[in-house]
Amino acid sequence: MPAADVSCRVAWSDDASAIAAVQVRAWRTSYAGLLPADLLDAMDLTEVADGWRQALAAPGDARRRVLVALERSTVTGFALTGPSADPDLDPVADGELSDLTVDPEHRRDGHGSRLMQAGVDTLVADRFTRATTWVNAADDATRALLSSAGWAADGAHRELDLRGDGEVRVKQVRLHAAIG
């Protein structure tokens, strides 16, 4: 039986709408129960796609990349890489996998593992020696995926205030892996 045609590559501007569609579906599935329904329902696909189009056109740093996972020509997930923005880390040595999102319809097909490895490979190519990522404290599936690949908690944690009014808070832990 032939294997599926799957791959990862750097995203193109033309991928913006597909990335946005994956993000909206994934957030509405992954964050249901964690974030208020009105916040998830308010995600406008056109606005999200416009944001991706701008980010892909002008990344701001040559080491900032968006990677996409593909099954044939369908975008099934995305990951972001670049220098760490954490004030306690060195943006020259410490790279960040700042997002790892797989379409809910394509989970458990290996896309997350491929994206994670492509992200690490990209960080290594950009000469980072350590990779970090923030994971929602309650996201056991993502934490298990990363842990199985050698990532571990480094003791850092944070709480995001998504609306800025203290109503919607998300707790996260930072994971790291030596890559250089």
C-alpha cells in the first residue's frame, strides 16, 4: 500500500488562507472549554488570513519562519520558528518553536512530529543551540509529543491574560531541548 504524500516546507504568502483555516479549526477544537466560546466564535477567517499574509510578507527577522505540513497540496498544520523573545534567554543562542498547530482533521497522522522536527532542523540551520516552546499547562497531548522527542520543562511558567482584563487567563509552561 503506497504511503501518503506528506512533507513540510517554508510557508509561502499563498498559504495564508490555508494556514488561517487550520488555525481557526484547531483553536475552536483545542481551546473549547479553556477559552470562552464568544472569543473562539469571533475569530474571523478573513482577518486571520490577512494577519498571516502580513506576517509571511514581512517577518521582521531573517530567522523568523513559518513552516507548513502538507498532505499532497493540502496544508495540514503549521509551526513558527525564530529567536526566543523571553527576557531570560539569549536570542542569539536560544530559538523558539512558538507555535505547533495541526488541523484537528489530520491529527495522529504524523504531521505534528514532522513539523516539530522540521522546526528543530530550521532552528539548527539558523545556528541556535537550544530550542524552547511554551505549552498550555493542560495540553497533555502536545507535552507528551515534545517529551517523547527529548524536550523537558525548564522551570519557567507564565500566565497569559488574553483579553487584558484578567477574565481569560491561560497558564503555560516552557519546555526546552538542546539542539546544537
